[in-house]
Amino acid sequence: MSNIFEYAPAPESRAIVDIKPSYGLFIDGEFVDGTGKAFKTVNPATEEVLAEVAEASDADVDAAVKAARRAYTRVWSRMSGSERAKYLYRIARIIQERGRELAVLESIDNGKPIKESRDVDIPVVAAHFFYYAGWADKLKYSGFGETPLGVAGQVIPWNFPLLMLAWKIAPALACGNTVVLKPAETTPLTALLFAEICQQADLPPGVVNIVTGAGDTGRAIVSHPDVDKVAFTGSTDVGKAIARAVAGTNKKVTLELGGKAANIVFDDAPLDQAVEGIVNGIFFNQGHVCCAGSRLLVQESVADEVMERLKRRMATLRVGDPLDKNTDVGAINSAEQLAKIRELSDIGEAEGAERWSAPCDLPANGYWFAPTVFTGVSQAHRIAREEIFGPVLSVLTFRTPSEAIEKANNTPFGLSAGVWTDKGSRILSMANRLRAGVVWANTFNKFDPTSPFGGYKESGYGREGGRHGLEGYLKGEDS
């Protein structure tokens, strides 16, 4: 059975992107050869090797930190906020000017649909630099002081490579810090293109340094004695390891970790709108979203109707070439992630949940997984407790608001939640009782640079975005 609607392919051209055969490290304003090995970055939609990328050694990380310290001491911390703002505004404008190039490269290296990278990721990246540029000369009004920390070591994930970079770098620079950032090993290319943008913006050498590599490179950044701030987005297990590594030091830390968000639909919700929110909550970016609405809680009286509408909507989702403008669900980012999604989905079926996958023809090459929903799920099932980080939805039912709250909070995570109802008083009541950093009302996955984002419990601590996002990069008024 094929999708209900068929479309003629509408691929975005790759011609705008110039992918080099090999990439070095960006240290002290220049691209340099690494002293370590090299690794390959792969197009997950085709398994095509895109480029060889330098893997930063401990010595390379040390050189990057030293460059960041020199830039902090001699230039960046001495510069007025209004002067720093000029650089941030310039970077934001260049991102807009080169937006198509960045979007295409992001989709090639990550696997996400071009309409998401073009219409969501890149505009929000530019918006973050514009927003924090506005804060650079107004830090005295932030409530967190005006004194920067120094050198920020930042490690970001592969699900939103450029967006996570913007969440980290923009507030750090606005506050007067310098940066050593490591992108994920499977998605380094847009970070390296951002390094070119820093050169194009004439950012002083050493203010931003990009070192590529895997876990060892990240550990070298986190453990470096001259790093004053650690910012990490990624898995809860790695976040716990980072928290242990920095314990007993003076390093400031923010961690944005895993999630298992509840998307709660009441019987008075606008159901068609809710179904769109469910689809956006779990299938956006192939479910590679830490705040994905991966647990759907539906009030019993409308559960059958919601599932009927949801399956009908899922059957229209187009899975395929990320560069096709019609594609709704792109490629899974890596073979390793695909194996994890398959394993947990098979476990869900073995535990007795009923599995249904959207009818679609998956490409022969690359890493693909059809949008999938499990019904008959209990709170004891692993697919209801563990983060799958893929296009897999677990459906549970509830009768009363209290039961919905109990089930929603029955998780070690606390990053986000969604509430769908016609009653404003119920939304406020639910939001106050849900242990989640972000609660969306009659929508899901809406992000804005003016709004803080972060979690509770095993979803981490600290906030990114908004005025609150400045706190992690300033010493505080009493320091």
C-alpha cells in the first residue's frame, strides 16, 4: 500500500554547497590540521561518505583552549557590549544570507527534511544571534550580573547541529565569554561552515574555536583545567558522567539531557488540531528531538477516534529523500541510532504492545524507519519508560486529569509536555502540576529565542534561551 497522496519529486539542488574532501580544526581563527586521526562523516540518506574530518587530540583541545583564553583576556572581555553586539548582528545577517547553503548542508549531513532545516532550523539559528546581540550591551538588566566566566567548553548533539550551536555560542559571546565547541561526530559540517562565517564576520581570532571528534574529544574539553563553563546537550548517561567529572571544581555547568515527554489529549480538545500536534510532536526531525512527545496520553472516551484520525494522517506522511521539498520524514541519523530504534521497537512488540507502522516504501540505501505507533502500552513497558529517540509513539489512556498527571510524571525525565483541551483553567492547572521544564498548550515543539528551555530530574539543569539563558555565562551579581 502506498501513500494516499503521490507527489512528483521536488529536490533541492546540492550545487549551492561545496563539500571539501577533508576538514581540519578551527583554532585561533584559522583552519589547521589536527594531530590526531581522521574520521568520516556520512550522508545518512545514501550512506555516501561526504568528507574526512580531523579528530582533535588532547593537544589540539589544549591549543584551542589556550587560543580562547588569549582572546578572552586580550580582546573579547575588554570589548564593550555594544561592540560585541556588532559581531553577533553581523553573524546573524550572514546566516540569513547563506541560509539556503546552510539548510542544504544540514539536510545532507544530518538526514532531516529540507523543509525543516530551511523553514525551522536556520531561521531560528539567526534569530538566536539577533536576540542575544540585543542583550550584549544590556547585561546589567539581566539580573545575573555583567561579569563573564571566561572560556566556555561546549558539546552539542547531532539532532539539531546548527541550532544547538546557536543556543550555546550566541549567549556565551553576548556575555563576553570565548568558546571551544565540539559538534557531534556524525554531523560536523555545518559547524565547520559556521567557522567560515566567523571568519567572514571578522570575529577576532580565538573567540570561537571548533574542534571535531568523538567522545574522547568531548572529555578533553570538559576536563580541561582552564575551561570555566561546561555546556552539554545530549544523552542522560553522558550528562551524568560530565556532572561527575566536574564535581569538586569551580566550573559552571548546564546540562540539557534526554526526555520522554507526555502529550496529553482531553476529550474536549480540537481533535484534528491535536492530531497535527501529535504528528509534529513525534515525527518532526524523525523523532530525533529530546523533547519529542513520545508518550501520547489520550482520554479514554476519545481514544479510538484519535487513533483512527492519527493513523489516517500518518498514512499521508512522505518518507524519503531529505532534499525533496515534499518529504515529511527523512533519514535516521546513523546506523547506530537505527539499531537502537529497532531494538526498542522489537522489545515493545515482545512485551505485548500492538505495533502499527505507516504504509510507505523505504529507500534501499541509507538508514530509514517508518513512522510507528504502539497501542496497548502500559507504564511498565520499556517503550513507555526509555527514550527511543526516533519516530516511535507509545499510546496510553487515562480517565481523569489526576490520572493523566500521575502517568505523565511517572518518568525519570522532565523536559517537556503538551496539553490539548478547550479549557484554559485546565491548562493552567495541568501546567502547574506537570514536572516538566516546558509545557505547551494546544501546540507542540514551538521554540523562540526569547523563551527559556530546560528540564527537571534526569533531563538536566540550567536553562537555554531567553533572559534565563544568560545566567549560565555570567558570574552573578554577588560573585
